[in-house]
Amino acid sequence: MYKTSTVAVVVFIALLVGGWVGYYFGYAAPAMSMSGAEVNDKKLALYLDMRRLWSDHVIWTREYIIGAIDGTADTAEAAKRLMKNQEDIGAAIVPYYGKEAGDKLTTLLKEHITIAVDLVAAAKTNDTNKFNDANDRWKKNADDIATFLSGANNNWPKDALVDTLNMHLQTTVVEAQARLKKDYVADVKAFDAVFDHILSMSDTLSSGIIKQFPDKF
């Protein structure tokens, strides 16, 4: 266990790095919802690990969107890396909820990505019917993820999770649409919103785990 002073330094560095990342991407990174009195190494590790996993989620989604829309040769590799991220997120909850739950979350998140691929393809070909169908399936999948997570942890109310997951979908659609229009100013701004939101969402998940399993922290 780190001494309080050591943890404080680590927190400062982590927030400094978060601020640098925010500067690089052009937005103010939200501070982790932890007060100094509550900080310890295990809590900090969870917050940072969860932020890294969900940051990878939106970063590799962006890489896939760019590749699919622009027709670059790295699209397939971006898709593979994105799918691996869903496995990583599922594995992250195994220490708290078990392998079966981790596998279930991975399956739901891979479905989330598969539908996103359909959505981008439909948007690229301007097929409104296929786009609307994929969007409806995407929202249903978000509801399924919210149902699963809220059932595992009552600190994650379903309605709140549905709202935050739908916000993730909406910001990602805006990002893809801006890219399709070659409006790169709007594209970058949209990704800022995606990234900002996912950090807040990951903190909510970390906070819920800490509240449910205080003995582990």
C-alpha cells in the first residue's frame, strides 16, 4: 500500500497527463470523481485502467470510421484491434462478477461494434433504410447492455445507463457523419465530445464497482 503522500503525487501526475491528453485533443479532460481523502492505489488503478479501456474503445472506433469511410488499407486491422478491446473490457469485470459475466459483456460489446460497422456502411452508401435499421438495433443493444450492467450492480441504475449509452451512440453518429461530409473541423470537434463523454462514463462504472465492493479497495 502506498503512503498517502505517494498516492497524492500519483494522482497529480495522472491528472496532469489527463490534462495533457485533453490539450492535445482540444478539450478539457474531466477530472476523476475522487476526492483526495478517498484516494488509494487500488481505486486509482481501477479508474485509470477503466479510462484506458474505454479510451481505446473510442479511439479504435474512430480509426475504423476513418478507414472505412476513406477506404484506407488499415481498416481491417483497426477492426480487429477494436474487437480485441471488447474482450479487454469484458475481462476487466471478471475479478468482480466472474468469467460468465465478463464473457456476456464481451458478447454484447462485440454486437455493439458489429452494428456500428453496419451503420457506417449504410451511411457511406446513403442507404436510409439500412441506416435506420442499424440505428434501431444499436439502441436495442445499448438497452441490453444497460439491462445487464444494472442487473449486476444497483449503483448503475438502468435508466441512467441507457441515457449515457445513447449519448455515446449519438456522439459517435455525429462523428461519422462529419467525416462523411469531409467537414474535418466538425469531425475533430465531434471526437472531442465522444472522448470527453467516454471518460465520464468510465468513471461512473469505476465508482459503481468501488461502492459495490468496498472490501476490495
